[in-house]
Amino acid sequence: MRKYGGLGTLGPMIDAVKIPMSMLPEDGRFGCGPSKIRHKQVKALTEAGYNLLGTSHRQAPVKHVVASIREGLADYFSIPEGWQVALGNGGASAFWEMACASLISRRAAFGVYGSFSGKFAASAAKAPFLEEPVVYKAEYGSCAIPQYTDDVDAYCWAQNETSTGVMAPVQRVPGSVEQGALTLIDATSGAGGLPIDISQTDAYYFSPQKVFGSDGGLWFAILSPDAVKRAEDVEKSAELEGARRWVPPFLSLTQALANSRKDQTLNTPAIGTLVLMDEQVRWLNEHGGLNWAQARCAKSANILYTWAEKSDYAAPFVTDASLRSNVVVTIDLDDSIKASAVVSALRDNGIVDTSGYRKLGRNQLRIGVFPSVKPSDVEALTYCIDYVVEHLQ
Ligand SMILES: *Cc1c(COP(=O)(O)O)cnc(C)c1O
């Protein structure tokens, strides 16, 4: 196939790689968020969800959808007695600010090993009413779980560092319960695709546009009784005379929780996102829940890592195999092959969003293998990459 160098330009004709139709995956979406949304979910918008779009989120029909999501997530994650599912607007990024405003009392310890885990720590460092955080750092491609630290009241890290494709264990830091510290886990690209014991966390929070293949804009958080109590205490202390702390209503976890308990959100949510999410949570639960999803992601990831290890031009970026993510797979390419050229050739053939995280700046592919992505499509992708690399040269 021949095509022009750019839209609207009369640039030179370039040879594009045309992958044979028979090799292509059924679905070419491999992004890490927004990620593939299944056809059935989109259909739900025009079927079950049709009468909901454009109606009040404070009325029973939309509240039923929120209730169904909250119950579905409670089942999916087998949440312990007393833990609750909360939600609100603004995605995981908003939850970081919320945690700074209403969950960290004074000082937190962070594990930082990539862009996302770094952003939460940076927010805490800037909050004028919090003390300087204690940061445990690791090189990108590895991970650092915070260690026991005197005088902190929260431990924070990411279960899956989406910028590097590292998955980290989630287990309370020994001694943290005794010192009264909370465990706050950013599970945005891990929740739903990686194993988890919720009792090891106080806030397990995520956005729905990654593993749950919904749209962006919301955050969900599974909160322990201790987290709820902490938010109440912190917000009360902010109201004392002379308090330096400010908890804006939008960042108040107690208000978010009060609304969530009524199957609502503090302010207007995207109803389409709720419909897509509800459909996906049902689909996951019907197919065997977290065990099923986690095995499916592991299978897809394994296809890619095995292919890369056998390849003479590709290799898994994460060297410690136990840290290699089962949901976000990062593959380094040999310097003789430009990843950007591979990514754009794939895109020309309808295979999209395979580029590495931009700020990581490596010659890398990054592939989201969330539950919606079929392992057979992941396999097809490996053939397509080989084909492109062979024909680029
Ligand atoms: C995508 C992502 C976020 C940010 O999510 P938003 O919905 O864009 O706020 C935070 N943490 C991790 C680990 C992510 O992958």
C-alpha cells in the first residue's frame, strides 16, 4: 500500500508495511488506558443504558446502576466485612489529592518506581499541611515497597506501575498496623487483573479505563473501617479553630462516602461511564471473577514475555521476572529497530496504542493485556510485530 507522508501535505510517497489480513488480531486495541472497550459494553449504551443517558443521577434508575457496580465490585474482590466501595469523579489522580486532603494525617511513606507512583508522592510533598514524605525509590523497571518507618501514618505504593510494567506485591508493611498507619494502594491498572487480598489494604483505589475497560473520569476505592475513621478524624481536625488544613468539599472522602452509600456521587458523573463499567463488572463476574480474569491476563502476558525472550531483537524490559506485570507488558527493542517506526506501522494496520510510556524515553513497546483483550489477539500481535520488523528493513 502506498500513502502520503501526512494528511494535507504533498509529501513524498512512502512505503507502508501492509500486514496480511489473515495475520491481524480480531481487535487491534492494546492501549494501557483508555483500553479496549468490548462491543457488548458499547451496545449496553444503546440498549440497557439507553433510557438512562440524559437522566438524573439522583433518581432510582441510575442509582441502580451504581448499586450494581458497588455490589459487583464487592463480590469480585471478595471484600472483607466492613470494607466499603466508594466512588467519585476525577479518576485516580483526584484520589491522590483526596488522600492528601483527608487520609494522610501528618506524614506518609511512599514507594516510587515510575511516573504514577511518583506523582502521588509529589502531591504529598507539596501539600502545605503535610510533613515531608519519606520516599523509598527504585530504578524504573524495578520496585521499592516502603519499609517500616517511625512516625508515618500511611504507606503508599502502586500495585502496577503502568509507566514501566512493574507489578509490586501488596502486603501490609510489618509493624504498620501496630503504629496505626494506613496502607493506600494505587491499583489503577492492576485492580481486577492481578491477585489481591483486600484485607491487606485500607484504600485500594483505581480508575475504570484500564483493567475494567470502561471510560475514564471516575475513581473507585475500596475502603477499610480504619480508612473511614481516619477520614472522619482528619476532617474533624481541619475544622478546629486555627487548623492549617483545608479539606475542600470535592476532596472530602467522608462526603464521597456518604454519597456512595446512597449510590450517588458528590457531583454529576458521566452516566455512560457507569453503564460501561456495570456491563464489564457483570461480564467479569459471570466469567469466573477475579481468578478467571487474573489467569487470562497472566496467559496473555506470558505469550508476550515468552515471544520476547525467544526473539533476537526484543527483550522484556523488567529483568526480574517476578516483577513483570501480567497486565502491562513492556518490551525493549534492539537499537537497530526504531520502536516508533514499529508502533506507527502497526497503527497503519489498525493495531493501536503500543508505544512505550513517553516520559520513560526508551526504545520500547508497551502493551495492555487487560481481561477484555483476547489471548489469541495477543498471539496475533506477536506475529504482526515480527512481520513489521522484517518488512521495515
Ligand atoms: C492511569 C493511572 C493513573 C491515573 O489515572 P487517571 O484516571 O488518569 O487519573 C494513576 N495511577 C496509575 C497506576 C495509573 O495507571
